[in-house]
Amino acid sequence: MVYFLLFISWIVFADVSAQLTPVREEIFDSSKQHRLQWTFSPPNAWNETQMQLGKNYTHSVYQACNPELNKDHKTLWTNWIPKQDARELFLDLRFAQADQQPLSVYVRESSQMHNQYFRRPQRSPLLQITVQHPFPDAVPQDEHLRHAKGLKLGKISQKGFHLGFSYSGKCTFIASIQVFFLKCPTLVWNQMEFEETAAGGLGRGVCVNGSVEISTPKRECNTNGTWGPPQGLCVPDTGYKTDGNHSEIRPPVNLFSAPDSIADSSLGPSSVLTAGLVCSVLVFLILIAVVFIFVRRHKLSGGQETEPLSRSGVTQYRRPQELVYTAHPELINICRMSSCDQSGDCRPCPPRSTTLGEEVSQRDNGYEQLHTDRPQLESTIEVLEGMSDRLLCDLRDVMVERTKLIMGQKLGKGEFGAVYEGTFSPQKGQDIRVAVKTLKGAVHSKEDLESFLKEAEIMKHFDHVNVVRLLGVALERDPGSFIHVPLVILPFMKHGDLHSFLKATRYGDIPMFVPHQRLLGFMIDIAAGMEYLSLQGFLHRDLAARNCMLGDDLHVCVADFGLSKNIYSSNYYRQKNMKVNMPVRWMAIESLSDFLYTTKSDVWSFGITMWEITSRGKVPYPGITGHDLLDFLENGHRLKQGDNDSKLYELMLSCWHRDPSQRPGFGELGQSLKALLSELPPLETSEEAHYINLGLEAAIDHQDSAESLEPEVERMM
């Protein structure tokens, strides 16, 4: 019976959801260009010719068939291609080969047209593809072409890109390339209207005419061009009523309205579709309700009544290269509400089971004791059960069971908590080295916790090369209170934070000189990450060098979202808790005086971070206390220039303008910094590699000496 109902429900759901099709938006089609004039190496490796290959008209085709270069790498780069609104790129490629040597595909992002990538690529290719049937003759025919469709080129964050190809075989023809991205189609649902939105982005909707906005409509556009679950709420205005799932708002019927029988006689196909859709949704909801009640009354393993929930014993041991679990857990379903898909259908969340507790014991034969999580996990479930149904369902992708996280040594501490090294096991047999930050100082009530979890649900979807990725959030009860502390799980970055690195180079703990070009590179990376966060509607509120992490090639990632706030519902955030200690030396003047935060407040903090970088980690405003700082700034004083370049210092001053509206945005700052970098002689590849290798080796050795991650956090009042 259950399987039959589930089958019927699936048919109804599939019929409704199939009505929306992703929109393909083309960025570039080489076959539509008169001349391509791409750049290649070595000389005479590639030749542009006009022929009908894969199309019914003559167009430009690139071939690499020089017999003198058979075994050499032959590299071809397109001209700079603007990305338009794309967040993730896809490629359709038609090509032919005389052998089966792989054709490598590369993408290099850039914000402006340049030719610095026109050489053999140094990085690993994104794709390597080949043909199944090489062409036997000197010139291939259409039947020899391979049409590779929908190849993923990955995320893109800058304004444009160059597409590169590399080949080391006898002969290849690149007949045509089409670069495109996907968009979610226009959608009207439940009095909310969403315009076309690029895949991977957040669409902001509006309420249709005749409805009132309760909370801002938002909807994530998934990477496959389909809409995710909606957020926000629109309700019909007084005297209006909805017209089916299409959410048309009609005024009330008056004495001059046509009778229902006349109006119904003129219904067209769209009205019939609407009526059918409504019926399908109602049938689907009824079936789901029946299934849900049936499952709740029976155990998953049979038809017996469910016994009262009890604690279970779980014994966990660890020795080298092996984890052994023995468990007999009772299961509970912590998700009991419905979520809505892209077509508007509501369905119960799929069940997620978890254990109520875990006992950890110790043996004498080489095993080591871990820890006991019974009280923490039990209280976590109680907290989740007390939250709203919609939030609980949204949190399924971000919440992590505490038992999947093993805390290790403390890496550092600050005002808002401590950072630990840890091991995260999202699934059996998978252990990930992570950094775990506790946010004890940022959460003071259950309302604070729920607010933070709402932000974390959005942060889980951040995807940018200059933003540290959030892996998940676990909850642990603070032994000294009833507050549950969020444990933020982040990728472990062994090279540490930027502030410690800069300070160590200044004191000589890291024996290297960081060139000015590299310092500007740090700033450009941070600006790019902050531009991404601001476009996502997020305030950081704690931007500083200590909260920026060093990646494997000395690129910088913005991190530490403990104070981040989503501001889609407005353009600012006003701090409510005045007792919390804040990083006053990095705060904007309006934040110090009125506890007001905007994106331009983050711009102010970015200016302070730039000053930190150029001073190699010095403390801002030396000799001035946190209590005197506001008066200092109100009197027109700012950080001194020091050893900064005059143009760079002018850029810092623009970030510290008294009027927030006069400060530049992060995109503009990034462009200005790149312009300053272009005025300097470029570092040679070997020299750059030397700095990177030396810096990373020294950073790893120095990492253990960094004790405080937030050295200049003071009380505001």
C-alpha cells in the first residue's frame, strides 16, 4: 500500500515539475564570427581557415596539422570573452582528430582584456577529451566530428575569460565552440513572481499585483537551471482572491461582474492547465498526508507500533587507520514539515535519522578515549525541535550531527570563541581535516542561535575562489549555560591567517621579503571575495587580515563569518546587542557611533585591512584607545600613510570617507588595485614560484606560534 501511494505521488510530482525547462543563454559561438584571429603558440602551430565543417555554411575553423610539430604541445587561446550574467560556464565543442591524443581544455578568468595567458598553460586542464574514430584522410568530413555537448567549465567570478586548447598529436580540427550558461525560467508561484536568473545565483522576486509582501521573496537558482525552494511570503490584499497556482490576483466580484457560468465558458488552454495543476497538487498533498500518517504509525522495519523513544548505547574506539563502531540506536525523524519544489508542489522532507547519544569508552589494548556526546546531541535535537518547520527543513543541508565531528588541538582563540583542528566524517569511510570555530561569544540567546542558523543556511551555498567554503554547522551545549554553541566547520588551511603571516615576515620569523606585487595581490583577492559576498547580500562585519586565510598558492580567502549578516530584506543592519565586544579598530565611523552596518561599512574595514597588509601586520591606530577612537575619527583624523604608495593611500582614504555613499564598492576597488598592479613590473614565473614556496614552507613552520586570532577586539561602550 505504501509503495503504491508513493508511486502515484511520484507520478503526480513528476508531471507538475516537468513544466519548467532551464533557459540556455549563449555567450559565444565561434561559427557566427567572421574572423576569429585567436592567439597560439608556437608560431605556425595553428591555422585559421574557412570551410563547411559541422555547419551548412562556411565559417572559421582552426586546424593544427603541421608535421614538423607532431609531438609538440600546440596551444590555442581565444580572445577575451565577457561572461555576461554567467556564474557557471558550459561548452559545446565540435572537433576532429587524426589520432586519439587528448585535446586539453583550459579556462583563465580575468576582469579585462589582456594576453598574459598566451603561452603553454601551467595548470592542469579542466577537461581532456578525444575522438572515438580518428579521420583517415587529410581533411575530415562531418561524420568524423565529435560533438561534445554540455561540458562543464566550472564557476566564474571575474568579468570575462579566455578559453584555451592544447594538443600534441598529428592533426586536429576545432570546427566550432559554443559557450553558454543556464538560467532558471520566469516563474509565477503563490503570489510571487521571479524573473529569469542565472544558475548558481539567488533570484529576488516581487509580489504580483493585488498582493502584499510579508517577507521578501527569494529563490535559489540551482546550477542545473532549476528553481530551488522559495523563501518569503506574499498574501492577497484585502478584498482580493487568488486564481489557482498561477497566483493571478482578481478583485472581488461586484454587481457588474459577469456570472460564473459565462466566465467559465471562455476558459482557454491555460486555464484548463491551471485547474489541472491545482487538482494534481491537491491529490499529491492528500496522498503524501496518508503516507506520512501511515509511516508515523509503523516502524520502518515492520507494522509494529513504535515504542517510546529511549537512549541507545554507542561505543566508539579508535586506533591507527581504523574506526570501529558498535551501535544499536533507536531512530528519530527530526524533520516533520513540508518543503516546496520549483513548481510549487509541497512535499514532506525526506527522513533523516540520527542517534540520541553516544557513549565512548576506553580499552587497555592500544585504543584511546575520544569523548562523550550524549548530553550535547540530545539537547541539540531539543533545540531543533523548537524551531520553525521551514527553517528546520532548510537547515538539512547545513546541519551536521555532532557525532560526525572529532575535535582536536586548539589552534587559537579570540573574543568570539576558539579555533580547533578537527576531523569531519560526513559519511562512513570519509575523514576530512577541518578547522572548527566555536562562536560562544557571538550567540547569547536562542533567538541569536536561530538567526545565525538562518544565515548559515545561505552561507552553505557560497562558492567563490576567494571565500572560505562553509562545510557545515554542529551544535554543542555550553556547560555553563543553556545556550547551544554553534561549531562552524571550515576547510583546514594549513598556511594560517594573513595577519600572522605578515607579522612574521616583519619580525623576521619568516625569512622572506614579500614584494609589493604580492601585497597588491592579497588585496585584489580580498576585494574579489568581498565583492562576491556583497552581491550575495551579506555583510561581513569583521573583515581584517586575521580573518583572511592563505591558500596553497598564497592566494587569500575571506573567512570568519561569525558576525556575518544577510541584508536582503534591507540595505543595512543595526546591532541590537550593545554589550558584545567588537573589533573597533576596523569598524566604520557610523558603526562606532550608531551601531549601523552596510556594505560600505565593510568597505571601511577593507581600507583598514589594506593598511594592515602594507604595514606587514601592524596594529591600526597605535597609541589610541578604543574609547578615544570615535572622537579621533570624528575630528577628521585617519591612519597615517606610512610607507604606502601615494596612489594606494588615496585608495585607502576613499574607503574612509565620512559619508558611506561616497565610498567605492568592492568591484571598483578591485579594478583600481589591478590598475596599480599593472603599473609595476611583473614578477618572473620562477621568481613568483620561489616566493610562494618559501612563504608557504615558512608559514607552516610558524603557524603553531600564532595564539590569538582576534588580537584587537575591544568593548564598544
